[in-house]
Amino acid sequence: MLVCVSLSATGANAQEPPAAGSHETVLPTVYVTGASPGEEPVQGYVATRSGTATKTDTPIHETPQAVSVITREEMSVRGVRDIGEAVAYTAGASVGATGETALFGGNSVRVRGFGGGGTAGYSFNEYLDGMKLQGTGYDGGNLDPYLLERVEVVKGPASVLFGQTQPGGIVNMVSKRPGPGVVNEVRLGAGSRSRAEGAVDVGGSLGAQLHFRVTGLALREDLQQDPSGRKRRVLAPALSWSNGRTSLTALAHWQRDEIDATLLNIVPAAGLFGNPHGRVRSDIRVGEPGYEYWDRTTMAIGYLFSHAWSDTLVFRQNLRYSRNELDSQWVYRRALAADARTLNRSAFAAFEDARTATLDNQVEWRFDTGAARHTLLAGVDYQRRTNDAVRHFGTNAVPAIDLFAPVHHQSIPAQPVYQSEEVTGRQLGLYLQDQIRFGALSVLVGGRRDDARSRLLNRLAGAWMEQDDDAFTGRVGVIYNLASGFAPYASYAESFEPVSGRAFDGTLFEPMEGRQYEIGVKYQPHGAGLLATVAAFDLTQRNMTTGDPEHTGFSIQTGEVRTRGIELEAKAQLGRNLDLAAAYTWLDDKVTRSNGTDLGKRRAQIPAHAASVWAFHSVRSGVLAGLGIGLGARYTGKTQGDAANTFTVQGLALFDFALRYDLRALAGHGNWALELNVHNLADKDYVASCFATHSCYIGLGRSVRGALKYRW
């Protein structure tokens, strides 16, 4: 796609804006093909531009909103296995609340206290190439990060550009794309829990205007639950063509996951805190091997198209069609018996076929009115999703299990069909945004009109229900770039999200509406590899959905939630040897409207404090040349264990380690490299979170992975 780069007569780096008050002669815009606006590959950890927050190529320090970018290099060095691990060192993002359950559905990523995806009770906030990854919590999410070039976290409501979104923000994943350069990588790896993997990423030119890229991965490993395991296969071909004015990039991916494990491996709090029999083992499996499985195939095909009518007027069209097929059944906990060790259980099955089509049309026009320089964006987008689902759940007795002496391979009776339905939803949105620059002052104004409809066909009842929602959302922001590199800003934004599905009693959900006020300061000194942001926000969400503690896999709406917070984040490249990432988040979260016992309380699973720091040192010369060592620490504060705040889950600190050795430093070893990553270095045994007295997730223990990589 097209990237707009302004060149100045001073020869300044195109990644850096001119200092406030400087005098420049602006040459015509030059269009460079190969990437979407602001989504080009980045060397190192510090990205300076983003195409997600504004859908235009805008420097991050000219964007009046907190934005974080995790580059390909940072993901590779930290050895991330899912999107949760990718954003684990990002301010405002909380991950890992569902422990290993995150491997099965979504990645349990919350931004400013909103989002999730680990179970059906949470709406996804994940996007791929600017288009939403739809999911029910059973069939969506969890795209392998090896397919990604970067991950962008845009914090705060983003409905003006993306329509139906969570108010806390979105996580946009950017696919690896073809380019004129050669990309050739083969990777073989192994690790703890019998992990074995192989990956390949190759690409190059098929001519002056045609480029290709193929990325693939296969892995198998045992999981923490004993016994359990999973297999994954991924293939993502891509092809791009450009003649300088027009470009077309075709993207596709196919991913197959086969998992033998308990999907909702939930343990009662009484099994973890103050139990007379001790503490439940961290590798407990509350389900049944041989009965349980979770097999999902996800596939997608689409394109990113752009055409520059002139040096100032560009048309873009992005399209994707995706399909998720799921075949699954599992056992999960119910109540703990009076003996404090016998766990009653239920069985559930889900067979789903979800198809989604997304189309986004954009026109970008750059022009001047007097001293004001405008970047005007107008767009029309459309989404349509159909999910055909048959789910089994009932009263047929399931054998209990002893948490402290589990006996598996018990006979599980078939459960009756509980739901047989087809849900069809569609969204049509019209949006307009203007970015206006007056010297050092930048103003952003945007608005959007959404029309969303859903239709639910209940085949068991022979009836159907319809829901029709519409809304106008807006945003406004200002930012002032000082010559010193500081850029204070303020913004206001709104969100709108119809809630698909229904509560346990069959009631359709009301739409969620959010609004946020945010102020902050960004700092990026000219010519330095540093970007720091301090942000404070006040966010209110109405008609919030949360997991139903009485009915696993269902949701309830609690009314209104208010979240206020402060975020500090910095990414830095200090010379050629040291890369740093540091973040801190404080969240004041409160349920402000509710008919339940949660009124005035803090929502479960959301920490008030979180902090992280990651450092990676590379040796460039001497006898240790080619060696790189990284160490990270992640702190998560205590969380409430249930909606009524009757107990808390203690905070914890986890450590991660990375070791790299580039064998090119040794004569005759070509482009080989060795990699080692250790997550939870100290093998801390901990409770990830609880959301009810009988519902807790056990945290992930130590994971060790090594790999041999060859590039040419």
C-alpha cells in the first residue's frame, strides 16, 4: 500500500517532523509502495509512525492519543507465543488473567480494563490489518504472532474509524507483507513440555513490480495441564504488485489448531486458598482426557488496494473474507463439595461455523487552507458476519473428580442440545476525519454514523429475533509539538458496540456506549531513539458485559463502569547496544451503576497497579561479539476475586529471560543464529486471577524454548 513521506530541503530524517518554529521548504509528497500508511517495517523497538490511530501515515508524537507499537524485532527477541505475550510490556494492557486458557480462544487482552476474549463473556478487541477479527470467544482470536510484522495498541475509544469497538482501545495486528527486499528464514525449535516446532518465512521479487512472501509454521507441545497437548499448523501466502501510483497486496492465511485439554480449566478458590487438604497442583486438569478436544480451522483471504490519483489524493480499499470452523467439547467445574476436595462437573460442546466479510473504503486528501495544512479522510466500511452454532449443555450427570487425587478417563454422558441458532450481524458506517496542522499545533476532529443490525434464528423454538442499533460517535484532539521534543495533548472520544448474543435467560443485550477524556504528554527528542508517553484518562462505559459467574460461557450486563487511570511508557534504543521498554499503569476501576452486589465495587481480574521493564543488551565487538542477553520483569498488583469484592488475589512479579548468539561472528558459520527464551524464569506457582468464589485460573509455570535459525 502507499506510505506518504514528506521530504524537506534540509534533508531531515523522514521519520522526524521539523522542530516547532523551524523554516522548511516542503517538496511534493512522494509515494512509496509496499506497506499501508504508517505500518512499514521498523528496525529496533522504537516505531515513530502509526497508521492505526488515524488510518493515515501520522507520526505518533503528532497523534493526540496514547499509542503503543510492538515491533517485529521486539516480538522476536522476547519470543512471544501469542498476542497476550506481545503486549505484556505495554502500558494500559493487562494479559494472562486466564492462565493457559488463553491458548484456546482469545488471548485475554484487556486495554484500560476492557476487552478479553478468553471466554464467550468477553468481546474481542483484536484487529488484523485494520479490520476486526470477529469471534464468539469459542471460535475466534489467537492468530499466531509469527505471521505479524508489528502489533499496535491504540488506547481509548476508536469507534470513529473502526465502528463497533471496546472503549478501552484496540489491538491491531499488522501482517508480514511482501516487499522489494529478500526475506529468507528457516527456524527449528524445541523446548520444555516436549515442544517441537519448525517455521519458514521466505519472500522476494518476481519482477520489478511483483513481490511475494510465504510464511509457515508447525508445532506440537504438551500443555501445563496433565495430561494435555496441542498441535498447530499455519500457512500465510502473500503477493503484492505496484507501479508507483497503484498497488495491490493480496493476503491469505490458514491456521489449524488441535488441542487436547480442558478449555475452561477453572478451579474453585477453596482449592487454592486455605484448603485443609493443601493447595491444588498447578498442573491439575479438571476435565477428561479422551473426551475433550478443541479443533479449530481459521482461514482468510483478502486484499489491500490503493491508487494515488495525484500527489495529494489517494483512494484505498481493504477487503477480507474469513471463515472459522470449530468442533469442540469439554468438561468444566461446578460446585465444590462439603469435603473441600470433590469437584462436581458439567459438560459442554460447541460446533460452530462463522463467516465474516469486511470492506473498508477510504479517500485521503491533503490540502492547504491559508496557514492550515489538512489531511482529510472520508470512509465507508461494511461488515457482515454469520455464525451457525449448535451447543450442547444439560443436566445429564457428569462424574465428579477429586482435586487432590484426580482419576481421569471417566465416562462422560452425551448432553442434550441447548442452543441451535444462526446469528447474522451487519454494520454499515460512514466516517469523516480532518487532521489540521497550524505550525506546531495539530488538531484532529472526526465523526461517524453507524447502523448495526443483527438477526438471531432460534431453531429449537422455531422463532427469530432482530436487533437494530444506530449511533453517532465523535472524537476531537489537540497536540502541540514543542522544539524540545515534548508534545502535550488532550482528547475526547466515544465508542459504540452492539452486543451480539444473549444472556442465559435468552434476553438480548443492549448496546454498549463509552466516552473518554484524556490528557497527556509525549516526548521524542529530535534524532534520538526514544519515545515516551504519559497519559491520564477518565473512561465511562455503559451497558457493560461481564462473565456470568453462575453460568459458565454466558454473560451479564452490569450497568455502568467508570475507569480512571495513569499510564507511563517509554521505548528507547541507547546506541547500538541497548534496547529498553518500560511501562507503568494505575487503574481506578468502579462499577457505578448496578442492581447487584457489585455496585460501588471494583471489577474482578483488573489490577490497580501494573509495571514492567525489559532490557536487551547486544555485544557488537570483542570476543563476545554476536551475543545478546535480555531480562524482563512484569509486576501485576492484587486483583479482586469476585464481583462483590469478598476476597483478593495477591499480586506477583514474573521474570523473563532471552539469550541470542549470532554465529556470523564465528568464521565459517554463515547466517546461523541460536535463540533461547525462558518465560517465568523463577517458575513461580501462582493464581492468575479469579472472577467468582468457585472460579479461579492457575498461572503458567516456567517455559523454556530454544531454536536454531538460518537466514540468507
